[in-house]
Amino acid sequence: MSTLDPQAPYDPQEPHDSQGRPAVDLAYHQIHRASPVANPWVRSLIGTVLLVVAMVIVAPLLWQIPVGLGYALAGESVIEGMERSLDLEDPNPVGLAYLFLVLATAIPVTWALQRGLHKLPIGLLASVAGRLRWRWMGTCFGLAIIALLATVAVSSLVPEAGGGEELAGPLNDVTTTMLHFVVVVVLLTPLQAAGEEYAFRGYITQVFGGLLSGRWGMVVAVTVPASLFALSHGAQSAPVFIDRFAFGVVAGLLVILTGGLEAGIAMHVLNNLLAFGLALAYGDMGETLNATGGTWWMIPVTLTQSLVFLSLVLWAARRQGLGTVTQRAVLVGPDSRV
């Protein structure tokens, strides 16, 4: 049974044995090295461009159709309703749902690119096991709760970070609009966070991680998605950018060191639930969605959450003997030689 030397130069033919079957022992970020297609560099470039076009242009336009139909069926002005929904400076529940569904669309988009462009099983975006490891994900959610408790504790000691002041302020009034926001946040935040993870820590990680071997492949696989993740949030101050970049780096390390997206999804989901929950209870949803300013005190708070979670996850992964490399049966899809 052949294996791929992670230090060897990239060769699209090398990851396959004499019978055309993909080799084993590929880390998560190296999975695209098992693709049987020609011109992998070109396909990686094309795939990245298609992902950006799909998420920036196609998905937003497609999701405007059901939103507009909803306003029409409710007897409201479609134009005015769409203008309100697309105003993320002062979002309403429909607009938040629209944003979350657009981001969640990254999941089927990355599936289509993985299968159609790279001829690999779509399950390999989830993990090296070829699927989401649900039991492991449950463990990660439990560990993420512990990390969030540590974050809240540290945040309360660092008022400049906003956490202590926010929790000490008066509660917002309970209104119908707030309850609608709660429904959207509870139901769609998991999909929104998973969509971002599939795009940045999934597809983009595998695209760039597969182009280089050894340590450089791992460095690129972590830093490039983390940089793009931070930049995708739009205009922001240096502390906010570094804060999001640090989050992306830790999430990227989690993906590679655990062999899947489960830990990153768990951390992202609970992080966003906490942020949106605090916004609904004490703050303002518009400010949370458009956080452009901040202080450097944000960094130790974020690092507390990320590093505590990283340590707990790696400890649990070792205890469970979690697999972090691919298996032959997973890599060989029904049409893997197409």
C-alpha cells in the first residue's frame, strides 16, 4: 500500500498507485494532492475565483428571490422591503436571515467545486474520514463551552475589551423584533458558521495546502485562509483585523491537527452565538455585524478562548485516538478516476 511523501515535490500523478487509486496518509490540508486531475495549480486558481464569484455575486442574487417573493406575498413593497433587508448598518431579522443563508451557501458551493473541479469525494471537505464525525463534534461543542466560560471570565477583568461594560449594562427590552432575531440566530448561526468554515478552513485550506509540501504547505494552509477570513469582514481597525486573523490561525491549526472541520465549526458557532446573544441582550445587532473599531485589549480575550480551546481539543483528540490522515477507502470515490 503506497503512501505519499509529504516532503516530496508536488506531482499530480504521484499520489496514485499503479492501478490509479489515491494513496493514503494525507493530512487534511494535503488532500488535493490526491486529486487525479491534470493541471492542479490551474484548477486551484479557477476554484478559488469561482468560490469568490459564487459567494460575492451569485449567492446574494439568488437569495434575493425568495426574500422578494416573501415581501410580495405579504403585500408589502418589494423594493422597500429589500432595501431594509440589505441594510446591514441597521439590520432587521429578515436581513440577518438573508445574510446567514448567503454565507451558508458556501457549503454546497464548496461541495460542487470539490467534486466537479477536483474529482474528489465531497466528504473529504468535512474530515479525513470522509464525513463529519458527529460524536467528535459533540465533544468539541462541550469543550468550546468551557473555553467560552474562560473567555467571559477574562473579558470581565478587561473592561477595555467591552465584555465587562457590556455585561454590566441594562438589558434591552424584549420586543417582537428581538424574538424574531432570537429565532434567526438560534436556527441559522450554525449554518452560517459552518458555511464560513467550509469555505475558509475547508476548501481554501485544501487548495493552498495541497500546492506546497512539508512545513511550507502547512504554513500556507493556515495563514492564507486566516488572512482572507479577516479581510472578508470588510473595513476594520488594526486590532479587529488581528483579532480575526488570530481566530483564523487557531481554527486553521485545529483543522490540520484534528483532521477535520468539527472543532473549528464548534468554536465558530459558539463564538457567534455568544456575540449575537450579547448584542440582543445588551447591545446593538448593527454594531456587532459591523465591528470596525476596537482596542488591543481584544487580543488577550480572543487568545484566551482560542488557546484554551486548542489545548482542550488536542488533549481530547489524543485521548480518543482521533485519526488525522486519510484512508484508502475514503479517498477512492465511486467515480474517482473520472
